[in-house]
Amino acid sequence: MKAKLFTTLALLLSLASPALAAGTRTDHSGLVVWTFLGFCGLIVVAQLVPALLVMLGAVKGITQGSAQVAEQRAKH
């Protein structure tokens, strides 16, 4: 019984050993790749800034509009 268990365990461990062999980086990312990724990040940030400004303007308009309505109701 122990021999079967040992054989099964040895077989399973020997099949799993190739998965442990891939421990190094294989992407070879050079300067061009990192420059491209930086440019993509710059585009995302450049589009995010105006979107945030529009959202802040909308919030400001909504809060000022509700303040004006409250002032008009207080006057009447």
C-alpha cells in the first residue's frame, strides 16, 4: 500500500516539475515598449483632466442652482 502511494506521489510530482522551470522573465521589453506604454498613459491622463473639470463644473452648477432656488424661496 505504501509503495503504491509513494509511486503515485512520485508520478504526480514529476509531472508538476516543468511548471517550476518557468521562473524567469521572457517578455524582453525594451525602451520602445516602455515609451509606447508611457505615451498611452499620457493619452489617458490628458483625457481624464478635462473630464474631471467638466464633472466639477456640473457639480458646482448644481449646488449653485439649488442655493439660488433656496434664496428665492426665502424671499417670498
